[in-house]
Amino acid sequence: MNKQGFRTMLQRPGYKLTEEQMKASMAIAERFDAYLSGKAPTAENAWNFSKTLIREGSNTRENYLALVRYCLFIKNHAMYIAMLELVDGGEVGDNLYRRVAERFGQEVRDEIFAGIGVAPYGTPTPEKPAYMQPVIKRLEMKVGEQACKDFLSTCLRSLSDEGYLPEREKYRQAGNIDAYLVQRKEALVAELEACLREGRPFYAQEITEEVIAYFRNDPEMEGGVRVGNIVYESKIPYQTKQYLAETDPVLMGYYYCHCPWAREAIRRGNVKLSAAFCNCSAGAHKKTFDVIFGQPLKVEVVESILKGDNRCRFAIYLPKEAVVNKKESKE
């Protein structure tokens, strides 16, 4: 293990680690490096290491963040994605357990989780759908399909309003929703171009000229297009390079889907997760607009991989009073 090189990486200003946190990150990375000795550096072995952490109670978010950074440091993309998926949305299981009780009562919560429990933080991605599928199915049966969708559309991620305040300021400066959507798209194109120049991934995916062209040519993709008081927005595939090269419909869906609680079920076909769960993703996409307009907005899943479509597309309903003669109020 290149200890000095990894330590230098951890000293980057963006990580904001204390000396104690840096030592802890180095320690878990050394353990992981030793674990891999004589083993193939694959996603499966990364997930197996996570099971070890779960068994011993070391499955903390901080440990997984350190492992994400270490996999990025050693430039092992497969293990980087595997570890990133354990952090991204890792809080969903606990949040679902808590929020069902808050919304529908503890009795309903206990009933739908009976015999299943909550997936531990760090549960390997292939095992997550088996936890989620029966819970969502029971919730739909207990409270009704629409109530389940409405509940999930509040999003099960821990997304604070503060993180979206810069977008509200960008919207204010843009002056209207249409200009904001264009600028938002341009900013994301610029970020992808920077990733390409610097040879770094955009979250879980490698960026190529083809990926950028595909993204740029779809105005709805991670940008949004307004039609009346509705903003239609679609997701960029989770791994666009692989998605564009694939011809098998099942694998195309797998490479498109972002959700670590669903995507392995798409590839393996061993669990049929309800498409209602995609409302959680829809809720994440509308969060920007919730904060911009200072109120929870309605969102609808128009298309999704779990519904059998070839993309995930959402309709975000803006406040009717916000759109006036195609001009957005600055209030």
C-alpha cells in the first residue's frame, strides 16, 4: 500500500479531515489492502469486506467514505463503484423504518418490517432488493398504492435544504425558470467536460466525448424542460459509457438505473421490486425545486426502468402562481 500517496490524497482541502479522521481512514484502508492480498480486486470482494465490517460493528459511514477514497486512489473502478453504492443511499433503510412510523404509525411500521428488519448500513448492493421488495409491497397493500407513492416521493434520502440553497440563488439570479434550467444544464455540461479533461469520474461513471455528446443532446437530462407549469426531467444513465455500448435490454436497464436498492435486481432478475419505489428517486429530483420555491411540490414518475421503460423521467409540478407569461417571479 502506498501510504504516503493515500495520505497526500486525504490532505486535500475538499475532504476537510482532522488528523484523527485521517489516521482512522488510513487504518481502514490498510485493513482493506491486507484483506485483498491474494484476492482479485473485484466488486464482489469489496462487498465481502463490507460483510466483515457489518459483523464486527465497524460499518460506519466514515469507514466507507475512507474506502471509497482508497478505491479511487488505487484507480480500481469496479471496487470504487461497489463502495460508493454502499455510501450513496446507505441511510435509506433506517430512514424508511423511522419515517413509516412517523407517517403511518408504529403499528404499521412493525407490521411491514416483521420478519425482515432493516438492512444494516453497508449491506452489499446485490442483497438490498431482498430487504426492500417485501417492505414496499406490504406498505402498498397496507396504505394503498397512491398513499405509498406520495410517501416515497418525499424521498428517503437525508437531503438537507441547506445543500440546495446555492441553486435557489442561481435561480434568483437567472430571473426565470426557463433561463435557470438552461444555465443548470450548461453547468452540468461544463462539469462533465472538466471530468474528461482531468481524467476523473463523474460520481460512478467514466466520462468520454460520447457521453458528453449524449448528455448535451437531451435537454431534459439532468436539466429539465418546462411545459406550462411542469418541468420534465430525465436522469443521465448511471454508467453512460456502458449503457451506450450495450444492446441487451436488461443490461441497458441495469446500466441506466442509479438506485443501489434496485439495480442489482434488474440485472439478476431474482427480485421484482415495485415500480412505486421509483417515487423516492423522483423526490430526490424535485428537491431542488422544493427549496427554490420554499414548499414541497408534487412530482410524478412518468417513466422508469422498474416500470419497464428505457429511461427514468419525472414531471415536477411548479406552483401555478410561479409561471406568469413564461416569466418566473423572483419572489
